[in-house]
Amino acid sequence: MEQKELSCNGKFGKIITSDEEAVEAIISYISGGEYPDADEMAEFIEEFTVESQIDKIERQLFSNQKGD
């Protein structure tokens, strides 16, 4: 399944919309003791690099041209 946002549905972070949520998320993170795998996170983030996005766009464009 292709992810569309950097938090990976909360696996690698939280999308915060208020100060209160930020405080709760920080406290939960610090007291939880469970941290995301740094290597897995780095690999996931690579999907969002400029180069990766350009590759995806080019593949989409070229696949559309073949259908014309």
C-alpha cells in the first residue's frame, strides 16, 4: 500500500493540529519507551525525495503516452 504522508499513518510520527495535541504526543512519546526503527523510517522517507517524486511522475506520464 502506497503511503501519502510522512507519518506513515502515525507509525513514524503524529500529525498535530494544536498545542494541546503536541503536548500530549510529546509526553506519550517520552514516557512510552517505544521508538520507531530509524532504518525503516529512513527507507520510508526516501519515497518522498524529489528524485523519487520525479521518477513516479515520469513513469505515470510515459505509461499514459503508451495508451494514446
